[in-house]
Amino acid sequence: MPGMGWVVGLVAAVVLVSAYLTWTAARVDRLHARVTSAARALDAHLLRRAAAAAVLAEERGSIELYAAARIALDAEDDEREAAENDLTRQLRLVPLEPDDPAAEAVISASRRLALARQVHTDLVRDALSLRRRPLIRLLGMARKHEAPRYFDIDDPILNTRPGLSVG
């Protein structure tokens, strides 16, 4: 049958387009799931750092640092970035010796927080970029997911060498 070739071609094209669209929709879902997971990890690292800072503040008798740590621990979502930035500023004012266990816990938590923040930022950037693609927008592939948000805080890495300024 001479007319069968175009039917096979059409079916193959439909199958390829369907496979691509299915793969793209799964990619959108996976990326948003990774953003959610990274946001949870970031939240956990923020809490660990604030708790470690509270312990350090109690050990050193620093009322300002303790207050900043408590505010960061208790902050609501819309206040969280400001509270974390304030905690970072307070931590930068405290001399941190890596051989002090309480200071080492804060330093370690801050390093892990910096990594978690970078992973979260990269995933949010990728998700937002994917959401802006014309095909994704046209077919509404991301509509079941809330648009991810950056968590914009100062770099949480702390100075562990006395005499050097961080800034």
C-alpha cells in the first residue's frame, strides 16, 4: 500500500512529540521536588546554626547574640531573611576560635548553611528558568507547583582568624 508511509510517519511523529512532552513534564516535576527538598535542608541548617549560636551566646554571656539566635529560631517565614541576616551580623562580631567546641559548632553549621544555601539558590534559578520556557508556559506544565523563591541572606561563612575582617 503506497499511502501507508505517511500514516507511519505521522504516528512516529506523534509518539516522539508525546514522549518529549512527557519527559519535559516529568523534568518540571522533578526539579520542583528538588527545590522543595533543598528548601527543607536549608531550613534545617538555619535552625542548626541558630541553635548553635544560642549555645555559644549562653556560654559567652552575649545577650545580643542570644537575642538574635532566638529571633532567628522563632521567626515567621516573612521575617526569616532579616532575622538570619541579623544573626550573621551578630556572629561576625564574636571572636570564634576553632578549638572552642561551641564556636566550632557554629563555624561548622555556618559552612553547611552556606553550601545548603548555594544548592537551594542554584535549584531555584534552574526551576525559574525552566518555568520561563515558552512550551512550559504554553502547556501550563508548572501550574501545579508554586513558583520557587530565593532565600536571600548574607553569606553565612564566618571569620575564624582573629584580626581579619569579614565583609
